[in-house]
Amino acid sequence: MSGAPDVSNPDPQADAYVGLGDWAPETLGAGRVIPVVSAPDPVLSRPGEEVDPTADETVQLAADLIATMRVSPGCVGLAAPQVGVSAQLFAVDVTGHPKTVTGHGVFVLCNARVVEATRWKAGREGCMSVPDLTGDVKRASRLVVEGALPGSGETVRLVTDGFEARALQHEIDHCAGLLFLDRVAGAHAIYQRKVYL
Amino acid sequence: MNELAITVIGRDRPGIVADVAEVLARLGANLTDSTMTRLRGHFAMTLICVGPAAAEVETALAPLAADGQLLATVRAVTPDGETAPAGEPYVMAVHGADRMGIVAAMTRVLAEAGGNVTDLSTRLAGTLYVVVAEVELPPGTADALGGRLAEAAAGLGVEVTLRPAEPDLL
């Protein structure tokens, strides 16, 4: 390996980016739809265990998360604790959402962590596991996240922004046993989800 | 000038705010700070007014309460003026399975640390109970308080977080 850094590149993140490559959700096989649990279920408040991204059970759970996310209207992300499994694994898909700027399509990350978080902005969030409430939460609108892909176990380093960045932070929080309720901005930042009857 | 503390609460319907505010405006009672919100189908107003005597306002609001659907109270209060913040602003969020005494236990821990709650709201959604409180803490006490809150929360089987409030100055 040549150790010479690429000094001609002014953006240190640009060459750090490792995208999804040829990974595709189809490589996971068929997923099952699993019931989603709601707060105050204690599994949602427990930090998830790290997973082995190449293990069969991880690949199956990844497929199940995608299958469950797809049948849930408006769902842009789903983490393992939300289906009752205390593990650091989540699926995200912000494709087609009106707030999406950058999007990486459908993907699952294992053992993900935030590498860099900047440009914090407040925004309204909901959660399938807190179906009756929404809340204002400050999140980084520019984000670098590192995690492993289920199956290959390959490490990716995604650079994203806006709505996908918000979704990733929300899901990484789930894997750490946190809900958006733990991050609301103030006493008047929680709202009853409006349903017109 | 009299400073008045007024509360109005009753079954929600369109026009409560307009009805009450109209009475106050007619009497020359100037609405200063207030909160007006719907709580589980009841509409609740708490307001501070400056203007006429309490009895006069009470009499003027009486017709609104005549059908038994609204309860209004008026009392004169001593103007305290603006109070300076007592400490550093924090947000405490608590959530978990609903049970008796969550607010009592958690706010007692805050009070014992000299924390002053400046705003608090609670929501019951199904079996999920959520408390969010804004609190001013004596400088340098937040870390130790966080530990005591976590102990109290564990005793109640609920989750708690204590974070610095971040005002956005634009």
C-alpha cells in the first residue's frame, strides 16, 4: 500500500465515501412481515447487541425488516428493536419521499455509527413504535455514517443529507435504545398525531 | 393597574377563545402571557391580564359559564415582574408505561436539586406516558442530577434523559 495521502482533493470526505456498490436487497432472499412493537415495550429502550453481518440470522432479519417496512404505509425506516429484536440492524428507504435530497435507495446497515454530524436542523418526526405522537427533534442535516452490509459484511461509509440523514439518525438511535421522545426540543415539542375523523 | 390570573376550562367547542377574549377586550383587560390548549377534549386557558378589578371580570365571564360547560376563575395577583433565570436551561424527557406518581417522583428529584420547572407537558397515548419538562438547574449540578433522575426512573420502570436546552438564536 502506498501511504501517500491525496492532497489534491480538498474534501477529506469525498475519498472516504464507500457506497453500496453492487449490494442489492434481493441478495438477502425473501423476508417475512413481523409485527411492529410499540412504546412502552422495554425492547425499545434497550441498547441493541452488535450483530455479525455475515450470519444467516442477520441476513434473514435484514430481509424481514425490508419486507415489514414495505408493507407499512409511509415507513421510511425500521430498526430491529421495533420488531422485538435487540440488535444493531436497521433498514432505510427514503426513495420518493418529498423531503428527500440525497437517497441511497433501499438498504440495511449493521452496527452503524455516526462518523460526522453537522448542520443541525429541527424537524418534526414520527415513529411506527410511537404511533400516536410526533415531536420536534434537532438532527444533523449532513451526515457521514459507517456500517456493515448484511451478507457480504462489507463496510460502507455513506455521506448523505436532509431527510435520509434524519432517517439514519432516528434508526441508529433505535439501535442504541433511544426514541425521538428522548430528544424532543422542549415541553411544547410533542404533538398528538392529527387524525381527521 | 390590577394584575389578574384567569383560568377557563371546559368541554372543547369552537369559539371559546373568541368568547373569552371578547369579554376581556370589552372590559379593557389587556391579555399578557397565556397558554391555551386542548387537553383530552377539554379546552384549558390560563392567562395573566392587566386591567379592571377581579370582581368586574368575574361578573362579565359568568354568562359564558352559565350552561355549566365552562368553568372560569379570576383572582388578583401581585405583579412580580420578570424573574431572572435561576440557572442553566435543561430539558428532561420521561417516557414509559403509565402508572401513578411519575410526575410526582421525577419533579421531586428536580426540586431537591434546586431545579425550577419553567414549562412541563404530559401526554398519555394508549399505555405510553410521556413527560417533557423544561427546567432551570443550578450551574454545575446537571451531571449529578442526571444520575439521581436515572435512579428514580429505574424505580418507576420508565426512561429518562436530561439534555441541555438549545435555544436557536436567529
